[in-house]
Amino acid sequence: MKARWLTVTALLLAGCGTTPATPEAARPDVTYATSAPTPTPSPSTPLVAGPRCLAPGVELSVGEVDAAMGLRAVGITVRNCGTGTYGVNGYPVVDVLDADGKVLDVTVLDGTEHVSRIERYAGPPKPIDVAPGGKVVAVLVWRNITTDAATVAKGAYLSVAPAGGQPRHTLALAVDPGNTGKLAVSPWSSPA
């Protein structure tokens, strides 16, 4: 009887220090950070962990999404991490990827006015020379409008190049254009 009691006590004590298989079971009132999904490269869009300095000496990054009244906006930054001047003129090339790294059927239009006019980013592209260590910015905007749950687009990454034909940077970003199927991007501009 005494041996059985010690065995039961030992089992109960051993269970006191364990963590449930899912953290939500331990503390349902606490939000737990989850790691980003590991994307699976698709043949059309090779994934490169970002941000990092890629040819021709640039590093791309995204800021935090500003979501007000259904309009989403996020800044995209190019930093010249090379040793020479880097010229930009035009719009970033952007694709939205799902959690598996596949390109979603979402159109990215040149000019924020296709979603919402933002005066600071309005107008045609202008050539900008970016000195080593310098930056240029663009803004990506979209509306989260959902009228049909079966056709909702949910992106987990952006595949971004500073211009056509340049290496793409894959950046983690939740993108939720709902059913609109479109986003819009501003031309590159000097930071404010």
C-alpha cells in the first residue's frame, strides 16, 4: 500500500511541472507569439530570407501596417547597402505570396489613387539617386473588403524588387485584401 501511494504521489508531482501540448490550454487569457510559417519556394518565385543586402547593393524592408477604417497602408523601404550610388525611378515590383510561398491572384497597380489617393505619394515617378547608406520609400495600400468568404485572399509574404529585372526580396507581411483582389503602390520617393 505504501509503495502504491509513493508511485501515485510521484506521478502527480511529475505532472506539476509539465506544460500542456498547446500553450492556450495553460493560459487561455494570454496571447502567444507563433513563429512565421516556413515558406515553400515555388518555381516562379524563389524565396530569399529578407531583409538582407542583395545585388545590386540594396536591402528592402517593410514597416508595420497602419489599418484605419478598412484602409491598410505599409511602407516599403530600400536602403543602399552598397558602395556606389543607386538610382531608382518608378515603382516597386510587388507580388503577394501565401503561407506556402505561392503567388496569389492579386493585382498590384502603380499609383495609390487606384485604392486611395495619398497626396504625399501622388504624381509620377521621379529619378532619385540614393547615396550609400541612404534610403527611399514607397507605400503599399489596400482595402480589406470581404463580401464572399470563399474568395478571400490572405497573403503571408511580399515578394518585392526595387525595379523590374532586379533580385526579389521576400518579406513577411500579413496582407488581407479580402475580395478586392487589388493593391496599389506608390512610386519611390525620398523619406519625409
